[in-house]
Amino acid sequence: MKTIAITLGDAAGIGPEIIAAAWEQLQAIPDCKPIIYGHPEILRRAAKLRNAPTNIECLSCCSDDVLSVPPGVIDARAGRSAYQAVCRSIDDAKAGVVDAIVTAPIHKAALHQAGYLYPGHTEIFAEQCGADNFAMMLYLGGNGIPIQRETPDAGNLALEIASPYGLAVVHVTLHTAMRTIFEQITVESVLAKIRLAAGFMRRIMGQDASRLPQIGVCSLNPHAGEEGLFGDEEIRIIQPAIQKALAEGLQVAGPKPADTIMLDAREGRYDAVVAMFHDQGHIALKLLGMYRAVNITLGLPIIRTSVAHGTAFDKAWQGIASPGSLIEAVRVAVRLTKTSSGPSAVPNAG
């Protein structure tokens, strides 16, 4: 049985209620023992809202001042409690108390108001774990499962990832202003993300896979730079990184135009795509499967997955937020524990 820590996220957002709404399905995941990190009273309120069990196991790891935070607002108390829950879960994962961590969404502005000047979860985990080479990845599971578009106007339209191993998108740059990404995209940074993407997909595919992961690399400029007419980053940076990866024996193609590469990936030509910046990867993958996409931090000594959405203050505490991404994040976390030895001890719950 794998013990999965699930952090409550920002108390003013949808994190508490999607955890409550998902609880019975989380309990049914094979080999999964979930335990919540946050304030037990916040979770009880969410459970009442979503008609879920009110005795859900929750480890108390933040102060009572979070109980006065109103729904849907940026509040330093919520940012502080979210940070405390994340740090406690990381400590427990490093100590071998839990096998993996799944995080509900935090609000970056609330985090900053509380004095924690991180761009997001990914950077907190990297610092706490002492990781220098890390990346955010979005992942859609495979196995030929149709990906339903869970929006009111989508009808019965479903998309499907052709690869049985799913589809991953790794980002070279992450939570940063667009004007700063050019200085962060280097041969070394692109190559590092290619390696992380290939390593993750090898883990997902298993040692018995009949082939190596196929990695597609996005261009930065329109039309892949059009031979330097629209920018030369493809020639100076991205192509040399790809050549180095090929020399290492990795299966890599690109740089490919960003407006078509995800079509090829959906049809199974690539198992993973390396995107140059946040929205280049996020928009495409979320269109394919917003409510089944999972956020995974690569390069850590512990397993961390997360939902692929934010705090959704406009929906918070109305009983309408979808728990789909959270459920999938827990499933993927359990799956990743199967490829590494992990602990099974459970902390005392409050």
C-alpha cells in the first residue's frame, strides 16, 4: 500500500473541495492510502459542502488563523498555511514517511503576501529538495483511453492520445515573464529538458518497451524560424541541443513548428514534447485533456504530481469544481511509486 500525501492548497480556492469531492474515488484507487495535509477544519467544511465524509484523515500542519480566510480572495494567511502544508509533506517524503506528494493548487500572490517569494510549487520543491536540474511537465495518460472534453458546450466530443504510454510536455522555461525567456533558452537548458523528458518516458514505458521514447522539440519562433528569417534561435541553440541528444543515443526530432507538433504527438509520433515556454506547452495539452492532465515535477529525489489548474477563485466554495485532474494526479503518483522503492509509514493525523 502506497501512502500518498495530498496538500490542501489555498484555503480560499477550490483545493479543499475537490479533495473532498474526490475522496471516495481516491479510496478506491488500488494500492493507495491518501492522507491530507492542511487544516482539518477547512477540510471538514469542504466535505460538508460536497456531501463527502467529514472524518477524512487530515494531518494538521498550519495555524488556526486560516479559518477566517473568506472564499475567493487573495489572503496571506491562506498563502502561509498552503506553504506550511507543502513543506511538511516534503519533509515527510524525504524522511520516508510518505511515498509521494500530490498538491492542490496554491495562489502565487497569496504566497508572496505571506513572504514566500516563489514563482510556484515547482520552485518550492526544487529548493527544499536541493534540485538544480528540474522541470515542470504536463502529462496525459495513455492506454487508449478517450479524453473527454468536460465543458458544458462540448457535447460528446472526445479526443484520444494514440500512444499507449500517454503524452508528456516538458518546459524549458517556466514561471517567468516572456521578455526574459530568451536569456534562459540555451543549448544546455534545452538539452537538460530533453534528457528529463526521455528519462520520464522510459520510466513510464518500462524496461520491456520495444523502443526508445520518441521526443519532439518545439521551435521558439514562428515556422521554426524559417531558416533564420524569423529568428535564429533554432539554428544557434535548439538544433545543437538536439544534435547532442542524438549523439547520446536519444531519439529526438526538431525543432518542429509549435503550431503543428502537438498534432503529430497526439497521433503517436512523439511520446514527449519539449516546449520552450509555459503557454506553448500548456495551452496545447490542456486543449487535449484539461481535466485529465497532470502536473509532474521532474528532477526531484521524491515523487510530486499535481493538478493542472489553478485555484479558480471564481468557482471556489460553490460546490461545482471538477476533481478530475486531482484524481488523475493521484493515480499517476501511485503508478510512479511502482518504479521505485518507497516507504509505507503514515504520520499521525490530526
